[in-house]
Amino acid sequence: MRVLLTGVPGWLGSRFLEILNEGSDDTAVPEELRKYFTGAEVSCLVLPNQDISFLERLERKSIHIYRGDLREGKSLFDFLKEAEGSVLVHLAGIIHPRAHIRELFELNVRGSETLIQSALRRNIKKIIVISSNSPVGCNPDRTHLFTEESAYHPYMAYGRSKMELENMVRQYTSRYDADITILRPCWFYGPNQPDRQTRYFTMVREGKAPLVGDGGNRRSMSYVDNTCQAILRAIVNPASRGQTYWVADERPYPMIEIIDTIRIVLHEDFDIPVKNSYLRLPSFTSDCACLVDGLIQKFGLYNQKIHVLSEMNKNIACSIDKAVRELGYHPTVSLREGMRRSVSWCLAQGRTI
């Protein structure tokens, strides 16, 4: 088997590559699933000049690096030149653009279309496309769970870009009778996390994590190894052909539980002093941020802090029943253990929390 991988050295891409290389450190990705990929060659599409020094510590010898950009079709030639019969795992995407929302559509939609179209012309065997919870927006109340039948109601420009991605994927699935699967993970956490997630841990430690409203709004979260398990199951299970699946932990968590769990992990598991407080904000704070975020984005601009604050009182929760039923997906790592591993990884990397 040959696996073509985009999104390295991003959060999910680098973790997925590690699991292909050496396996997960627990049962999140069981041995009987990993055996399908033993000896597989992995080709990674990496942006020019992007640092990939982390690859030096991987044991696998059959990792090939190709420099290219999804937005420049000619640069994909070498990456796809032996694509026939391969599996393409497309993890690359932009969540938080540097300044302009056009970046979201340039990469998430048009760049993805260039990649998928080129891959299908080379008789790719299977394509996994990572989407998001954002195309369907926010739940109407705290008891509601999104399913794969939920209608699109995209949240801001990022949600629109992922909605357009999904619609484009379905068009190519139909046109080429292609074997493509869409996965919708939610808020990531786990090893290889970016600086923004580590800063959130620091805010919790300092008692400055924003708790908007009463903190009872629910969020589905996706531990990265659980997500990698779903990707592997979608590759090997023929039932995934042409399907879309929500991928998350077993249940959604109230925001206050997320913050409290991080606090408990820091204090009890790592003996890190933690303030027992929150930055309490009224619910209308997020509503105001949502209005400002929408106004800024109408002018084509983007501010990450305002955007994140706008979501802090929202319910974004899904059901994973379809993935469990059809793929055999089983998210074995839940919130506390996943957060413990996240903190452990940060400390091992010398990061200050």
C-alpha cells in the first residue's frame, strides 16, 4: 500500500504520520487495524521551506517528502506521479487565516479541488477528506446533536469554505464514481498541539480561561488518536465509500467540564499550581463578538481572538452513531486521559504551561 498524505507537519497530519510509523501508545488505534499499513510507503506533500525536522526521529524509512502547494497545480506532479492504486489522505487546510478570509477558500476549496481532480485522473484508489463541524454551524439548544442528515448552516467564512469543500467532493464522487469519504472531526486536542492550544492551558492554570455564561453549553471534542483511528477505519472499510461521518469523543462535554478537567489534570497529575477560578463573562460577550466577527469578515478580514470568543457560548455537539455502526469506530480515549497526554507531550517538548 502507498499512502499519499497532505497536512504535514500540521497537528493531525504529523500525528497521523507518527501512528503510521510507530503506532499509538495505547488502544486508540488497535494493532489489528495498524497491521493493514505495515510496510506501507508514505508520501507527504509539504509546503516549500516548511520545517520538517521532526521527521528525523521517525523510524520508518519509507517516507518520501515532496515539496509543493495545493494552490499551484504544477507542483503536485511529482507527489501524484505514482498515485494509481494509492490512498490519498487529505488533511491540509486552514482554520485560522493570517489576516484575510480569502485564504480559506484558496486552500480549503480551490486547492483541494486541484488535488482531488488531479488524483482522480491518476486512478487513485481511495480518498479521505477531512472537513469540520463548521459547515453545519451551531446546535439550536443544549440537548440537540448533529447527525450526518443535519442541514448546512455554516458558521462564518471557515464554515462556508468547508461546506463548499464537501459539495465539491460530492460532485467529484458522482462524476467519477469515486471512492471518497468525508470525515468531520471537532475541536482537536492531544499530542503535537499548536501554540494556541498550549496558551489555552496556560489561561486555565492562571484562572483566566473565559467561561461565558454558565458554562453549560456543550462541545464535541476529538482526541487526535481517536481521529486517526477513524481515518484508518474509513480507509479499510468499504462501507465508507461516498459517505460522511462525524468523528469525536464518545460524548460532548459542557465547557465548564473541559476547563475543570484541564485544571484537575494540571494539579493532580503534574503537581502544577492552578488557580481555582475562571474569567467569567456574560453570554452576550460572545454574541457581541459574533457580530463583530461577522462584520470584520464581510470586509474580508479575520481576527482569531474575536472569532474564538464568538464561539465560547455556542453548542457544537454531534452524534457519532453512524461512524460507530458502519466503521466500527470506537473512541477509547476520553477527556481526562486525553488532556493528561496533551499536557505530558507539552512538558516533554519543553513547553511552558
